[in-house]
Amino acid sequence: MRKLLKHDLKSVFNGWWISSLSVLAFFIVGTVCVKEITIIEQKYQSLLYAGQDIAGQHTTSERILTVLCSIGLMLTFVAAAAYIILNLILVLRRYYTNLFTDQGYLTFTLPVSRMQILFSKLIMGFIYMLATSLVVGIGVVGFSVFGTSTEFVNTELLKQVSDFFKEVYNEIGGMMFVYIAEVILCGISTLVCTIMFYYSCITVGSVLVKKFKILVAIGIYYIGNMVISFATWMFILVFIDSSFLNRLGDITDQALIHLSANALLLLVFGAIALIAAALYCFNLHLLNKKLNLA
């Protein structure tokens, strides 16, 4: 199992670290661009507050710089989206090629169970998609902290964030950390569920047809995504209009409010985790009973 996971991680690592360094470079460029735009706009805001007419005040070099910085910002956002999609493709490509192409004949002759093979692919996907999210998060934080102010660091933004958490802590105390932990659990379960959904689409497509497996998998993904989106929106609409939510709004006891909120978050976590487990079992069943590489 360890060797299997090692090979799975190694197969994606080169693409991941190269793309990670590239997107961080784009974020640095984007940070410089937004800072330049902020400096220029701050200059003319100062003139406007001083009562001066700013019409025609922008110099040619400033106009050119603003356009170039706007292009740099756009490229940064495109690079961030491409980075996420690229690493998702790398993870899914490893899953597909290692199980459903000629490599599959070798993979399934290894002295490991199909449960271990699937679990290794799940851990690999989770690690790389989590790492990808963290890299994007670092880029966004750096972009926000260093780029959105004329100063080197946006101290006003940091103060607002700090004041927000202080206010929340003063309001609910240590329960803030409980809520944060529960939100993190929901995020982890959602990521696992999402990966298993992608894997399920590929597995079903590979079981159903001999050729054009990827095209069938993409079709299954879009159909499944539409069904899930519709079901999610229906649940949200029903939940918002439900008497349960209205009753929650009528609760005044602080302890009962925290209990209800915790129960709701744990219910969401449990539901997502149950779906992820069901998808895992469904994949394992197909790999054990329905997959035919002949």
C-alpha cells in the first residue's frame, strides 16, 4: 500500500510543483499590477478630494500602465483557474490510465487488493487537490495583503480581519474554534466526495463502453452534475421555507442556539461523508464485479 501510494504521488508531483511555482509567479505579477493600479487611483482620488479637476490628468504612461496592469490581473485570474483545472486533470489522468488503460493489466496483478488500489488513488487525489487549494489560497492572501494598498502591507485589511475574529470570539467565546473545526470537517468531506464523484464518472464510463471512455465519462459527469445541482437548489429552497428554519430563528437561549448550529453542521458533515462513502463503495463494487479489461 505504501509503495502504491508512493508511485501514485510521484506520478503527479512533477506537474504539480512546476504548475504551483508558475501560478505563484503569476500571483506575484498580479499583486504588483493591482498595487500599481491602486497607487494611480489613490493619486487621483487625492486630487478629487482636494477639489481639483481630474479630467485629462492621467498621463499617457499612466494610461498604458493601467491597461498593462489590467491585462496582468486578467492573466493572473486565468492562470489560477487553469492551475486548478490542470491539477485536477493530472489526478484524474493518473486514475484513468493506471486502472482503465493497458496499465490496468499490470496494476491489477500487483499483490494488493482493489480496495487498497482505490484508497491509494483517493488519498493521492485528496493530497494534491488540497495542496492545490492551499497554493491558490496563499496566492489570494498575498494578493490581498500586499497588493490592495499603497503601502507595502495592507494594515487596514489585517486590522479588519483581526477585529472580525475578536468580535466573534467576544460574542461566542471558545465555540468559535468548534465552528471552525466543523467547517473544516465539512470542507474535507466535500473534497473527498467531489474526488469520488469524478472517479465514479470515469469508472462508470469505463465499465459501460470499450471505446470513447473519456467522452462517456464526461457525459455522465455533466448529467450527474445537473442532477446534483438541481437537488441541492431544491433542498436549499425547501430548507429556507421550512418551519425548522423559522423555529431556529425564534430561539433566544444562547446554549440552545450553539447546540442547534453544531447539530446542523455535524448533520451536513455526516450527510456529505455518507455520500462519499457510498460513492467509494460503488466504485469498489464496479472494480471488483463489473470491470472487464479483456
